[in-house]
Amino acid sequence: MGQGTEEEVVRSLSDLPAQNPPGEEFSAADLTWVKYASSEHHCHDVALIPYDRMEAFISGESSNPECPTRFHIERSRKREEGSLREYRSDEYLLHRIYWCSFGPENYGEGGTILPSRKFRLNTRNRAARPQSMRGCTCHFSIKRLYARPSLLLIIYHERRHVNKSGFICHGPLDRDAIGPGARKVPYVGSEIQQQTMSLIYLGVPEENILQTHIEGIQRYCSSDARVDSLASQYVQKLGMIIKRSTHELDLDDQASIRMWVDRNKKSVFYYQDSTETDAFILAIQTEWQCQQMMRFGHQSLLACHSSFGVSKLKYPLHTLLVFDSMQHALPVAWIITRSVTKKDTLKWMRALTDRIHSIDSAWRISGFIIDDPASELDPIRDVFACPVLFSLWHIRRTWLKNIMKKCSNIEVQREIFIQLGKIVYSIWSEKNPMNALEQLFQDFVDQTAFMKYFKSFWVPKLEMWIDSIRNLPLASQESCGAIEAYHLKLKAKAYDDVLLDALQRVDWLVHKLTTELHSSYWINLFADESGSFPEVKAEYIASTSWQRALQIPDEAVRFDNNEPHSAKVASQKDPSQMWTVWNPGSEFSLCDCSWSMQGNLCKHALKVNMMCGERKDFQPSLSLQSFQRVLLGLWQKPMDDSFSLDLSVAWVMQMQERIQHVAELATSDGIAQVAEKLPIQWTRRRGRRTATKRTSPVILPHSNSSLQRDSTPTKNRKRKRPAGVHLF
């Protein structure tokens, strides 16, 4: 690594040239480092690179053959352009601290040296964990410069992968890692280990797992007979450990959970034990889930899958979901509790957002989807400060399943389900939903089994559901299908070959979630993004009804003007087989395929509804009707309340403009065509003055003790006519 001498101390970044090494990736060894001193940085090694090559540098640093690792964001801060009147040359728009993933914590005994380094512990059910925290002090920070946004300043605080004692603490050069022969053992990182674990949980044959495992470790060392032998032993040992692992750390469930929480502090963001006054709350989020929540949740939707296993489990399970690039639902947090009070909900929600904001203070979501009208809305609005949407997937699925279970006649099943849909659709019409409910009771009075169930279970709380549907915007069918797909997968994993007594243990549920379910979603997303496992990727893509519906061509759907209440969909496997979708265009449409008959949202009904949205002879979807209701509610403000009226009109116009831009972007060939049509707008007054004063970064040093600081010229009190404009 190039490095300047102690005498070469740079006082201003204007004297520092930018470097752009060739190649897709580069590391610190490819840069020339100089000493930089200021009031904030005391003689640290720094280098300037283009901002768009930040990821190339991080990837290159992670591929160090002596200490292969990954760097995680320990802290992050942002500020907007134009927010500073005076600034130094090293002020930032973006400031992040990247730390080696083997630090900064040390999970060894006493926080110094792991006990496995000196003697063999009696841990027959635990494997050596090379990805454990070892107290590594290697870290650097990056700054996107405020004065020159196209450049990135790299500040290396500690380049060596050593602990506080100065010893190498991980990698092939660590003499004490994984026993005395660590230098001869192939490196197994956290990604390789998680990949191998996921394949074992999926039931992939051991030969295929071993081949994939060897391909992974070949990125860090050459392959020979010894490496292949050690890799085979590792895969066999890991499979044996997984097979022998148990959820019962103690015979007492409460004591077992306490032990699990104590051993997995990094994966628990809130824990409250059950007492006479406090309810039991266990909130779990692994490091991978935290990364996906920050990645897919920022400026996007967050959904809550509520009260799973309320009648079977000891404590119900609540899952927070984000939607990936293909709109699949990914679990990013599990909350096990029976309490849904405002006080308890606020506790774990604040703990979750505090954890996220400690990494990225600018993270926020654009909407929160609930599926239970009993959910408290105040904690969501207080903590996330975003709109709340309502999903109909639960009520639709529950109604359809019980209709199929309690009514034997197919035509009666169809008519009851359509009539229930009319109750929901009448919420936005001039009709009273209770009139449609009375009509249901009169028309199907002979269906005693279903009517008894509906009157006892749904009628007492139907008004609460109607109020939530009326007052909250409704989520789309795409999100409903994604949440339902997660529900089916969770149900299959949780209730597959399980003993009845295990359902009443919390440690069993935690074990299922953090092992099988977590590994399943990890390998699915990994296969989707890397393309390593084509079969897993194909299965993951087709795991939601919405994605399966997109694979059906438009020519397979047939509408008959003589039969406006139904549509036909040709089977993709057997073109001679036709499926009938009744009540097309409605969220309460019903197909005669086996998947729909089980109460699920099928691909045929979704495909028909997609095409009905483009036809004017079908009623709009419920989500569109609820959105129109929100817009009309904002528009129809009292005329005498001028402030409320102006605010409502502004919101409506802003939403209309955004929707128009999104529609143009979806139908255009590229974003450039949309950007050319955007109007020219004036910048803010502060930004205009800054633009007219300075067209290029100007650095004016002045003396401050022994160091020099940079600042911009002081604010000119004389008002000038603005001359700077920019494209919105």
C-alpha cells in the first residue's frame, strides 16, 4: 500500500488529487495514501476516489486473501445539499463508518480470547464459528464531499485486522483460530456457512451440497485433495449438528427462552419476560433480516402479518414483512407476544426503529400495511410517521375456506362468496352494507352450518372490519398475494411433523423461525440475485400467485359478452382444460381450480382481474375505490376552512403529479424521455444565492492554531436578483 511519510501532512483537501485505479475492484493496496490533519481528523491516512467507485473499493477490501472478510455499516449520517451556509473542504453529504464484520465486539470469554483457542470445550452440539465476533479493530470511514459531491474521501483509521492487544484475530494468519491447525484449514465465511446450512435444511443431497461448498471456499484458497477432504468433513459435521440440534435448552420453557436470549443477543432487539404486570414479548431480528429491512424497506412498504397461531401456539406470532424487487414478502422481524396494547406495541416498535436508525438515520418507510382491524394505529403513526393501509387477504381467505368447508354445493359456495363481496363493495356506494348482510341471511337461510358460524364469529366484529376498510386505504392484490404466500410457507414450516406439546413451547417456535424458515428465505433471495441455484430461483419466483399470473399470456383469457359474470382461462399445461373465473374484476372472484377451492388466491383469478382493470365494462378494484375515496375526502373540505382546503388541494395535486410521472415512466422507453418533459423550477432562495456566488468549489483556508480550516465566504446581506435555475 502506498503511503506518505510523516512530514507529508495535507492541511486541505484541495491539494489532494483524485485516484481512479483500473479494474472492476480495487483495494487499499492500489491507492496512494497521504496523511491528512484537521480539527476533526488527526493525521489519518486518506485518499480521494470517484464517488461512483465506492462499492468497488469495499468489494476489493473484502477480498483480501490474508484476511477475507466483509465490512458492515457501523454508523451512517446524511445531510442535504444547500443545508450548510459555511463548510470546510472535508464536510460531507454522506458519512459512513465501515467496520470489519469480525468486530468491534468480542464474544469471547471475558472479551479477550475465545475459550476455544486454548482448550477444547464440552460443546458437542456446537460447531466452531469462524464468523464469530473476534474484536477486530479494522475500520475506515467514507465521506461524500459537500464541496465536491462527485468525489469520495476514504479515511482509514486502522488497516490491520488485529484485536486491541495487537494480535491478528481472524483469517489464515490467525494462529489460534479453530484450533492449532487453522493455517491449514480452508476459510469458511458467514455467507458460505449460511449457504451450506440452508441447503441442508432444504434437503438437498449431500453430494450437491459438498460440491457447492467446495466452489465457495475456492474463492479464498486453491483446491487440492486435503481441502476437499476437510470440506467434506465440515459438511458432514454441520449436517450432523443440525440433525441433532434441539430447541429445548431447558425442560422449563421460560428458562429455555432466557438461555436462548442470552446466547443470541445480536438477534434480539427487544425482550420482556412475563410477570404479573408485564406481558411476554420476544422480538427477533437477525443481522441478515436487518440488512433486508434497510434495503427493501426504505421509502417502501412495510407489512404486518398478525396473530399467526392464535389458537394453537402458546403466544401468537407477528411478522414484519418487506417486499423485494419482485414483490415477494420477506420476513424481517418476528414478534412473539399475546399483547397488542398500545403500550407494548410502542415498546418493540421503538426498539426496532432505534436499531435501524443507529445504522442509517435517514431510513424511513412510505407506508405500513395491517391485516387486523384490532391493531393499534397510534404506535405505527407515532414511530414510523407514515400512512397506514389495510389488507383484505385475511378476511377473504377466511371466508372462502369456511364456505368450502361448511357448504357442499358448488353453486351455493360461489353465490355466498359473491354476496359477501357485495357487502364489502357496498361500503363505498350509497347502499348500506347491513342491507346486503340481511339479504345474505335471507337468501341462504338453509345453509345452517355456515350461517351459524358467520353469525357467531363475524357478525359481532363485522362493524369493526367495515370501519377499517372504509377509513383506511386498501393494499393492492399484489401485496395480498405476497402476504398470503408467506402465510402458507410459515404454516407449512411450523406445522410440519410437529408434536402437539411442542406448539405450547416458545423455544420450539423460535428454533423453527431462526433455522428452517430463516434459511429458506436466505437461500431463496441468494438464488434469485446470484443465479447460483436455477431450480430454487424458479421455485421462488413462482411462489406467489401474482408472479404465476404474470406467466399466463393474455391470449389464454377469454371473455364472453353473453356471460358477463364469468371468464375462461386456458390451462398452460393442458390447453384443452379451461378454468372458469366467476365474478371477474372483483377481489372476491372465485375460480373452480383446486388451488382456489382450498381458499387460496389463485393465478387464474388474478390474471382475469389484471385484464379487467383495462376494461371499462368492469367495476374498479376495491383498492382503487378506496384511493378515490381518500382523494375525494381531501378534496371535499369545507370552503370556509381556507387553510384545510388549500392543504387538501396541495396534497391531491401532488399525488396526481406523482401518479402521472409513474405512469409515464412505466410506458416510456427510459427515464430520459420523462425527464425532458419535466418543467424548469426555481431553486430555493438559499440555493440560488449559493449558485450565483459560486459556480465551482472554492476553498479559503484561514489559520486556527496549528491547523488550517476551510470555510466559504460569509453570507452577503445584500439581496440580489436570483439567476440560477435547475431541472426538478
